[in-house]
Amino acid sequence: MKQLIACCGLDCESCDARIATVRDDNELREKTAQLWSKLNNIPEITADTINCMGCCVDGVKTMYCSDMCAIRKCVNEKGFNTCG
Ligand code: SF4
């Protein structure tokens, strides 16, 4: 199983949050925060919260994937690798 596939099936390798983190790209952090905040109606998603190394690897996670994602929570509680 590819390590950078998230519990939900998203490809963390192509996620803007991970790309911004790996590149330390504050412009991409800002752009991503504005989009995600609007799409999810969560004003707490700000550029300084856009730091993530990936769903299933060690390291920092975004607030959504770390604390709010019901799929990740379910997968981890059941000891699976992915929802699939
Ligand atoms: S876990 Fe991180 S890298 Fe993966 S989809 Fe969520 S925010 Fe993006």
C-alpha cells in the first residue's frame, strides 16, 4: 500500500497542504487555507494551520485531517489502513 494514500483514499502526495509544507510555501498555504475554509465553512482554517506531512505517516497534520475527519477516525479506531 502506498504510504501517502490517505485513509479516505485521497493522494496526500498531490495535496496542496502537503506540497506547501514540504516546500515551505506560504503563498500556497494562504491559497489553500482560503479555499478549504470557504469549501468547508470553517473560518479557523488559516494559513498557519496548513501544515501536513500526510494522513498515514508520522508528522504534523492539518486540523481537518487530524481532528475532524470522520473517515480517518473510524479507520484508526478499527485498526484498518484505509476505509476501502
Ligand atoms: S492528510 Fe494532509 S496531505 Fe493528506 S489529504 Fe489531509 S491535509 Fe492533505
